[in-house]
Amino acid sequence: MSLNSQKLLKYVFFFSLTITIAVVAYNIYKIDENDAIRSKIKQEVQQNEYVDFGKAVNGDWDNIILVFPYTEKAKIKKEYGIDVNRINDFSVAYREDRVLILFCKGESIQNYVYWVGSFSSSEDEKLYDSFQIKRKDAKFKTDKSSNKGIPLNLIHVRE
């Protein structure tokens, strides 16, 4: 093997190793929807008239952001300083059948779930624009009148 061939082989190996490390690091950086949190919220909603996300959802988070259908990533970045590129599934930008709930610590996303249903700020005022709620205020009343008694709609309780 000539010196040039050995040098080329080293470059190819180094380049391949660099690409592999970059792909692995990127996949670690991305986060998936947390099915355990979604199941816990669903269970709480089905069993109780009121749900306190602050108590029902464990973890290191201090606020939630409700992201409604057709919201672009840039809007979340501009309004809350949060980079949603860590999320594997940001389909809320083009789907209207669910709401994205981001569990954040400061400006960092800790977890997220999609909620099939809607959120309201009162009995008759449905929310359509992104909304941030502190952990201590993340309390919701379940709307048992929707979808054959299965509560899908949550009404934010303000104390």
C-alpha cells in the first residue's frame, strides 16, 4: 500500500467516525413524546373533575406551554425563547386535531406530549393561541360533556 493510499484511508476513516459521532449526538439531543406522561394525564382526566398537572406530572419543570394547531416553530422561539428543534414530532404546525404540551424548565424543553382535544380559558372561551402557564397554576377542570363522556377538553382554572 502506498503512502497516498494510507493517507486517503486515514481521511476516510476519520470522516466516517466524525459523521457517526455527529449522528449519535444529534439523536441524543432530540427528544420523543413521553407516553408515560400522556397516559398519566389521561388517567387523571378520566378519574377526576380537576387535574393539577403540577402534581400529576413528575419531573424537573417549572412551566408548560400549550401550543395550538398551525403554530410555527419560529413563533415559539420568538415568544418564549424556546428552541423546539429538540422535538422529534412538531406536527402541530400542520395538524389541527391535537395540542402540543411542552414541559419546560426555564427556556429548555424537558418533555412534551400531544393532547387530543382542546384547552379553554373559561367554560365558553376556547384557546387558539400559544399560552404559557407556571407549574403552580397548571390546574384544569375536565369537560365531561365532550365525546360520549370521555373528557377531551380541559378548562384552565385561575385562582
